[in-house]
Amino acid sequence: MKKSNQIVGLPIICISDGSEIGAVKSLVINPDKGSIDFIIIEKEDWQVSVKAIPYKKVVGIGEYAVTVESDNAVIDLNEIPIANQLVNKKIKINGSKVMTRKGELIGEIIEYYLDEDNGQILGASLNVANREVIIASSSVITYGREIIIVKENASNYFLDTPEQLIQDKGIKGDPFQNELAEDYHIKGGTDLFEDLTATSKRQAKQELDFEPDPVKAIKDQQYEILKGKVTTKDLLDLDGNVLISKGTVLGKEEILKAQQLGPSTIVQLSMNVEGE
């Protein structure tokens, strides 16, 4: 387990040749998954474009450095639309206000903790009435730009130490942004987008309530909406690889690939299809 401030500023070392690629400038948060998906790199001679490393390409995060296998792990954010969208969301955690879903303001985030092995956010230190407590990610509903929305009874589950977060790993399902359409700058939207947004929101809610059968039903509904549609552009994964090619007639295999990457990928797919 690491604090975010233990990672920012660390040098990034390439294992294959022992060179320093740069330093960690910032961490890119995926609000849908509650995880760190990319590490932004700071380097003086990179002035034109923003470079990053997908978190899953990180070999390790130690006290003195972040390590990757080779400089092939580095990507240009301008060439990866999904990654660029996450950066443009500008989701931050430190300094964010914490509010319950019914509008009760309960505190402000001081620092957050993540599993250095997979980038999953485990929880955060929270200042509540001049007292520091720990809130687990299992209490979080939405990671917003300035406000984090938590469950109504979150205060009943405050922890005393960060170490207790490790016991809470794996409890939380993927949260889903309530304002997803706004984040993607979509005005009006199509019936297809609205249907998929609704089903993705229900999917996230069911995951939080631990009801696997309804989740399957929702995924089946997404399949029924998308099957037979034709993609109008390439859909890329988080590493910039083509997940589904332009002109593909969507079937079970293609839709399953998109579902495995989370609700935001399903929504993006729905924005770039047309009837067969």
C-alpha cells in the first residue's frame, strides 16, 4: 500500500538498460474503476506532447523509484483517445470535499492510498471536524472533480489506521459517474447512448449491492442493444491497441471485450456505431 505523495516525484527507471525515463508528475484517476490507470511523466525535453505510462506496465513502485521493463511502456496521450479523456476529466482526490448522497458534507480528503500492485484506490485520510479518520473505497459512490460522493452511512465505517484498508480490499464494486454524458461533452445524445448509459448505471449499482444475476441481465441487455451494429471508427483499449476495428459487425465476442473494460468503454462503443 502506498500514499499518492509517496509516488509523485519518484524517478522512473527502465529495467532493460538502467536508464531514467523521467519522473512521476501526476497520477491519472479512472473514476469508473476507482483506480490509477496512468502515470504522467515529467521530463524537460518533452515539451510538445504529454507522455504517460499505463499503470499495468509498471513493474514495481519502491521507496526510491518506479520501474518499467523498457521505454516501450511510454505512450503519447494525444494518440490514445481513452487515456486523453481520463486526463481531461481532471479527477483529483486530495483536497476534495466528501459529501453523502443526500447532501451532507462530512469532511475533506487529506491523502489517499492505493494498492501499488494494481493501482486500485483503497481509501483515504479524511479531515472530519479537525479529526483525521480513514474512509475505505467501499464507501465511495462517485469520484468527482471537486466532490467525492459516499454512502449515507459512511461515517459508521470510519477506520482508525490506514493499515485497516488492506482488510477492506476487494469489497467495492466499480463506481459509475452520474454525469457521464456531460464528461464526454454529449448534448442531446441518441436513444442508443441513453439506453446504454442507463444500463451501465444500473450495472454499477448492482455491483455495489453484490447482486451478480441482475448484472448478467444488464450485460445481456447491452448485448441486445449493440449486436448487429457496425462500428464507424476503431475502438482502442487503454494501451492504444485496436480493440474493435472500424467496420466490424458487433457480435458476442466484440461486445464482451468492451464490457470487460468497464461502463465507459461500452458508452464509447455506443457513440460510434450505426445500424447494419
